[in-house]
Amino acid sequence: MLVADESSTLASIVCSNLHDIADNLHQSSIRTLLQEVAAKALDATVFPIISNEDVSVPALHQPCYERHVVQEYVNTYFDRFYQRFPFMLKDQLQSSTEALLTGKLPENNPAVPLINAVLALGCRLVQKRGIGDSKSADREARNYFAVALRARGNLAGAQAQASITAVQALVTMTIYLQAGGLQTATLALSLISTAVQHCLTLKLNRISSVRALASSQQEYQLLLRLFWVVYSLEKPLTMRLGRFSSIDDDLIDYSPRMAQPLSEDDTNGQSGLFLHFCEHAKLCSMVVKQLYGITKSRERRNEIQDMFHSLDTLLQSWKDQSGPIPTDADFSVPDRTTLQSSQSENNVELYLRWHELKVTIFHKGKPCVQSAREVLSQAHLLEPSATYSDWLIVQVPIMACCVLLIDIFSKDRSEDFRSNMAFLGMASGWLGRLATANRDSAHDIAFNKIMELIALAQQQCKV
């Protein structure tokens, strides 16, 4: 049985399949390399760049708080992130920002980390758009994130008071960590777990408590959405890192559909994406329960497989609701120009999330191999971005690589296992771009070890 607090998705895929590697001259090397790839790839998104002795980030530069710069970053944040995470009103943030600019906002106010996390996200997008260099864009954005992270002590611990603003701050910081800022999944999970505790203290999982807290219908809807944004961030992280969630689904008494935006101006086609992420998170929650539940045992393997197929049915339903995907069963390559639109990028991201779940559920076999191929047919078309998760563009393609490599080396490999090489070629291009760009030291993704495995796989395919 998998151990939830010690096993990431990638590690569990590799470890559960090592015994299936066929006997050959390179069997020992193959097993060692696969284990090293799993460990190294996890390091790339888990271990913090931050010093263990200092919970803040190293002093960089004083962020720029000139009014026109701040306004540009705030506008950019809402333009690009609101449809994905509709948990905050722009006019409320503007009011707090004005207080910050005029020196009227106390340093211990939770709005301080909230504003700076928003500015970090907006800055990264603006800087990347202007200079086209993710590494330089990150450097500027981290000046703001450093301020937000230093204020973390005001958001957690015995002295911290649960508040809506504190939850919003923790959520925004988590989004930054997941969206190409600092590739530290464990820190992101720590932040979002604190947000969960605040939500549970405020009882945002109960509709009656939300009604009692809200002073208006608009705020009521906002609080509903805030809880589900927290849910949609926490559940996938726990699944990917092999941890148990702090949110008990049985104690939530309302659905994300009740949290849809109210007005036409607010909706603008955005609620659909919000709901898709919520439904994806609910599926992640079910997968975690199935993979790591304390009642699971080897004797109940047939029941586990039945549940996996039930989850697969739910997954198919979710995919069917996600809109058109720029691919087909023949893996025709989409026109790169079609990926420039936000909607096309969103569809590709949903597509990758869906296949990530498939790989997580099955670990091996035909459905898993097919999904791994689908991932690699799409991931290499994306550009590293400040909007989608680093886990999605680093970990998921590496997971797909491991699945296809294991299939080639396995005793019970697919009939068309040689076809995997074409997709591994796509993977080498994408992972090579990441390794060359080296957006920061955390993206040491074991590229050379993966290439060694691909070379061995090529030899295996000639046999």
C-alpha cells in the first residue's frame, strides 16, 4: 500500500512498476535511473530555494510602489487571473492599496501580504511581456513576494486571527508559488493548508455560516467562491504530493455551482473555467481517498480497480464538459498560433490535468500509456507561463515520460510499445527547453538521466 505522507504521484508510479522491468543487461541501471528521475524531478518543484534558517526570502531590492506601476500590476492581475480565481473584488483591493501607498496601512494588516502577492503576479506578467525572459521577470516579481512572505507570520500561528483577508492573502501567495514564481510545492501546500484552517475556523464550508458572515449578496457570493478556490488549490496539491487533505468533503454542504458570479459583467464566460477547476479538485479528492485510504489492502485489489474505472467514467464526463481540445485521436499537432489565445491555453491546461488524473489512477496499462502519449503530444507546444502551474509543465510531462519508458522496459509491455519513442522525442524537446532556460536553480529536472533512459529505450525497441 502507498504511504500518503512519503509518496508523490511520480514516485508511486515509478516504485510500483520497478518489479515489472524485464530482465536485460541494463535492468539495474534502468531501475536506478528511474528512481533518480523521480527523486530529482520532485526536488525541482518541492524543495525551497529559501534558506531553512530564515522563513523569509533573502533581501533583494525594495519593490517599486509608484502609483502608476502599482495600478498597472493590479490591472494585469485581474485581467489574467480573475477568471481562474474569482475570490476577490477589485474595488476592495484598490481601497487597501490606496491605504498602503499613503502609509495608512499597518504593517501587521493581512492586506499587506495580499497586495504584495497580487503585485508579484502582475509584475511577473508585465515584465515577461516586456522582456520575454522568465528568469528576469521572476527576479523583479520576487521583490514583492519577499514582502508578502515576510508578513507570513501575521497570517499563521497561535496569535494570527482568522479573517477573509488573511485567506485571500494566503491563496494569492499560493497562486504565485504555483505559477512560475518559486517552484516550491511544499511551501505552497503549507500556505494553502493555513488558508484551509482559517476557512474552517470561519466555517466557510457551511452555507449558514457564510450567510451570517456576509453583509451583502455580493459578499455572500464572494465568500462561497473563496472557499471553493481554496478547495481547488489544496486538493490537487495533496494528490500530487501524496498527502492527506485537511478538507473533509462530507462537511461541505454546498456546491461550487452556488458560487457562480452574479452579474453579466462578472461572468463573461469565466464561471465555466472556475467550475471546471472545482470539479477537477473534487476528482483529485476522490483519487486521494482511493489511493491512500486507510481501509485499502492488497486483498481488495479488485474493488480498487472497480473504483478506478468508476473514477475514469467521472473523468470522461468532466472532460466532455471542458470544451473543445486542440487535438484528436490521431495526435495531429495544433497550430501554435491557436495557443496564443487565453481560451486555447485554458483548454490545453484542462486537457493536461485530465490526463494527469488518468495516469495517477492507473499507473500503468493501456489507458495510462494512452494518456501519457496525449500529455506529451500537447505539453511541448506550451510556453512557460505565469498562469499555469509549474507542476503541470514540469512534473506531468516527466510522469508521462516515466510511464512510456516503463512500458518499453516492462515484461508486459504494450503491443505498439515502439510507438512510445515518437512521444519521448517530443518530451526530450520540451524538457530540453526547460533545462536550457533554467528559469532558476529549482528546474534541475534530471534531464540528462531522462535522456540516458530514452537512449536505453531506443536500444530496447531495436531488439
